[in-house]
Amino acid sequence: MSRGLIELPTIYYFEQKNKYSGSLDKIFRYKIFPSDKLLCKIWHSEFAIDSISEDEITDVAEFELTAEGLGLMIDWIEDRYMEYALELQRKEQEEYKN
């Protein structure tokens, strides 16, 4: 279920084969590549996807090119972000203890 962390264009935008990129907290980044499906890549960097190596991409998933697929992709991106945020919080707590 969407947490409302991100807003994406409508499915019509992606049906026209337009790519889309976004970020949360300036370092959690994602880019959507539409073709017959919606391909989404996630990485953690302050740099755009064209400036990183392929091994820096942390998650990749494919979804149907439908309104439902778009909704599932939003949920997936937000879930990955929540996992990322929890991991950062865990690391900060460990550093604070040391």
C-alpha cells in the first residue's frame, strides 16, 4: 500500500515510453525505464544513474505497463526506501554506541 512518499506521472506518461527518475533524501534514487513493461532501478548515491557503475544499482524490478503495475511499482519503491531508511538508522545507532 502506498505511503504517499513519492508521486509519479500517470500510466499514460509511461505508455509514451518516457523515462522518469526521482529521489528521496537526496541519496535514495530510482529510475523507471518503460518498454513493454516498467523496469525500475534503485541505487544509493548523490549521482545520476549515468554516472555510476552497474554494480552500484541495489535493486531492480519489472512491473506490468498498466495502472495496477504502476501502483505495485510505487509500493515496491516505497518499501525499498523504508528498508534503506531503517538500515541507515540502525547504522547511526551503532556508531553512536561506539
